[in-house]
Amino acid sequence: MVLLYLQVLWTLAPVVVVLESTGGFNSLIRSARPVKGAGTIAVSLMLVFGCLSGVLRVCSWVLEMGINEATRWKNWGLAVLLGVTTVFLMLLILHNAATNTALYLHCKAAHGEEFADSCDHFPLLVDDGNC
């Protein structure tokens, strides 16, 4: 439970490192503040992306186990399976990064902070006509 709590608090740390140019423990502290009000959203996102990633990996593993052991690495089907799995996992990770960035902006707005030049960096996320 402690590790899950820390993971929720620090879920925005990679976004803070990139957008605020902060590193080390400072980024972990800066990540924990905005998540305080949106913990359920962070847990939901972690569960959704974790479950999707797990299902994709288990399906890939089950399909791989169905291939004969002796000819496994000579099989084109396995190469295609690994390629497709890799592409879908990459897309899932990319979507998770974009979702965490949107969560970061949501948390900053909920706490009354505004990200500097948000109109220039994220024009699709700002829809209030101020840009």
C-alpha cells in the first residue's frame, strides 16, 4: 500500500522534469503537491494503462507459447507478433505520457496555478478562447 501511495504521488514526476526543468527530489516534491486533489484520477489512469499493458503482454505470451519450441525463432509469425506487440506497447506508453501531461495541466489549474505559455505549448488543451 505504501508503494502504491508513493507511485500515485510521484506519477507526474516525469512530466515535472520535462516541463519545469526540475530534477531529483525536487521533481518528486513538485509532483506530489498537485496530485493531492486528483489522486483518484491518477489511480484510475494507472489501473487503466497497467491493465491494458498487462493484457497485451499476457496475450502475446500465450500466443508465443503456442509456437513449437524447436522452430520458435525461425517462425515469421513470431516475428510479426513481437513487432505488433512492440508497436501497440509503444503507442500505449505514448498515450500514457500524453495523458499524464494533461493530468498535470488539470492539477495545476485546479490549484490555481497556470502553466506559463500554455497556449504556445498545448494549444489543443486550452479551449477557453484566451489564446
